[in-house]
Amino acid sequence: MFDTLSEKLQRAFKNLRGQGTITEENIGEALREIRVALLEADVNLGVVKELIEHIREKAVGQQVMTALSPTEQVVKIVNDELIAILGKDTARFNFASRPPTVILMAGLQGSGKTTTSGKLAAWLQKGGHRPMLVSVDVYRPAAREQLKIVAGSIKANLYEGDLKGENPGPDLVERLAREARRDAVNSGCDTLIVDTAGRLALDDDLMKEMERLKKLLAPQEILFVADAMTGQDAVNSADAFHKRLALTGVVLTKMDGDARGGAALSIRHVTGQPIKFIGTGERPDAFEAFHPDRIVSRILGMGDIMSLIERAEEKLDKKKSEEFAKKALSGDGFSLEDFRDQLRQIRKLGSLQSIMKMLPSIGPFQGIQQMADQVDENQFVRVEAIINSMTKKERNNHEIISGSRRKRIARGSGTSVQEVNQLLKQYVQMRKMFKTVGAGGGKLQRSLMGQLAGRQKFGR
């Protein structure tokens, strides 16, 4: 979502290259471009003014590191200031000393509150917790049904309650909330996530209902769910909710979309409350803790390698990856079946576009993010279909795949003989490459095997 902002900041930094020192003149030009880039990204005007002033002060002041080039100096200063705006550390999640921990989800209708409630439950489950979900939106029957579907998809506990024909209103909302907390205690759930009613716009009735729920449940977390695509509207709504409810944090949804990033860079400065989580897709696991330093790294074109590594460690089968590495680097090579299994592993990490977006857009990776939009994800499907159309004997010995077999494989996979030939050619080239690496005096092979053994030993 920060593509445009990142591109314009890179342009501002580029204009400083070749300068011997930072002067009022050349930093002024760069700051003008940075200001425009931030405003076009829908960053709050007050945030932009403060940020620009801090950058100017540090860039031409005593704090400049003389060992760095002007571009490096400004990049470092911008990096530090953006992290300061977003919060220097990853925000902590508050748990009750005596379960259940109550989490009140707040937000306007359409912000993704119900889906986010489910994602938060899935995130808690991964951490060893036993969450329960409850919807107190008694005004829209579809809202309660949606949460039921979400809870079922992640196998989370759900308190449905019985509306008993009561008229929708504050009394029914409070009864459901009380019963849900009691049921969470009785069923051994250590967390209760309360999905509240939303409105199309801010209104006093909504706020009063939220205030009553806060008084009744004394929640440890009051999380405001904001749609990052709405920019400053999300910031203004968060500010209004915070003034009435004293939010403990913010969750930004649709961070994988085409938003300009202004909400992420403004919301903490305006409300004083940290962004705790971000939603990065539709799936229940497309939800992660918000790391200010990693987001800033993405904005400045330096990628987010740490998040990519964490995703790999979480999603990939370490044993299969190690077996594949040993087989590939040995003289025997690896089979088409192994190749297919590795493609399946890679697809667990998410779309290839999302993986490429985490790589730096500078240095040896320069231009790789621009290529991300040109990637054909369906190619993975076609490759797997081709390999699946082979017999086990063919997958284990590609040399027996004759012309007639290739025609049969193409028909079975719904592809062409040319595509089958191309896959086999690429596979043979990969085998040769791995064999060369593995046979390179054995030194690289021993080094890689040593690293694998070390990671296995220390559980990394």
C-alpha cells in the first residue's frame, strides 16, 4: 500500500546524490518533495508539518553523522522520524491477571470489524490461548450470522445466546455481554472478544452503547478497527472514539489494498494510541502484529525481510525443506515430485506478489517490486497440474518422458506440449545448477549442511 509514497521518497533522496554536504538549499528542495509525497499519501497535515520540521532541524544541525553521505544522512533521519511517529516499539497486548481477558472491538460499519474479530481469535489461538467470540450487534441479524461463520472457519468458541424475541436495544446488548462473559469462565476460555454494533457514521447512540459496555465489562483492550483505504476519515473516526472510550489501540484493515498509507502514518499521532495489528488479506491468518520499524523499512524501499523470515518459519515445513536441500545439493539431484512439493511450500507463504513486495527495492533487488505486478500466479497452478498428470515413475525419472508421454501429460493437465517441454527444460537446468553447487569442492555443500544442522539443533 505504500508503493506510491515509497517511489516519491526515493525520488527526493535521489536528488541529494552527488551533493558534497547538506545545505539549507539542497535539503529545502528534498523536503519540499517529501512534504508533497506525504500530503499526497493523505498523511495528516499536522503530522507532515512536525515531521518536516524535525527532519530539517536534524539534517542541518549538529546531529548529522559526517561519515555518511548526504543521501544516507537524510534517509537515516527520515527513518528515525517515521519510526518515532509510528511508535518506536511494537505495542504490547494487555492480558488480564485473572481470565477472561475482555477485548471490546469498536468501529464503524464496513470497517471489517467482524472479520477482524475472527482474525484476532485465530492469532490468539496460535499463541496458545482459548478465545471466545460473541456478537452484541442485535440490530443486524446478518452480523451475528457472519460472526458464526467466521468462528466456524477457525474452530473458535462462539457464544450465540438467545434473543428470546426481545426488542433490539441497550438492555439486550448488555444481557448478551454478561452471559457471554459468564459462559467464557464456565467453559475455560481465557479471552472474550466482543464484536459490537457499527454505524454508517458516528452518532451519540452508538457511543452511549459502547460506554455502557465498557462500564459493564471493564475490558483490558478497546481496539478501534479502521479501514486503511478511507485515509483521514479513519483517523478522524479513531479520534472521536478515543475521546469517548479511551482506546487502547488500533487495528488497520485492508493494508494489502490500494490505500495511500496516510492513516497508518497519522492515526497514532492524532489519537496517541498505537497501531497494534494490521490486516493484510482475506484469510484468517492474514493478520499480524504491527512493527513500526518494519513498516518504515518498507516505506523507504528497504523491504521487510524479518516479516518474510517469520512467515517462512511459521508456514513452511522445516523437515521437508531440509530434506529437499540435502537431496538437491547431493549428486543425485531431486525429482519432479520434490519440485512440486517445494512449489506447494512456496505457495503457503502467500501470493508471489506479496513475497516480492517484502524484498528491498534498492541494491541488488532494485526493480523487483515493479515486476511483482507482472507475475502470473496461475503459472504455479499450471506447473503443478503438469506434474500431477505424470505417473509416479515419470516424476521420479524424467528421462523416460517420451514424445507420446508428453502429449498425454499435456492433455491430462489441460496445457500444451510446449508448456510441458518448457517445464522439463527448466527442471533439468535446475538439477544441473544444484549439482554444480553441491559438487563445488564440497565446501559450499558442507557449509549449507552445517547451517541446516545448526538451525535444527537450536530450533531456529
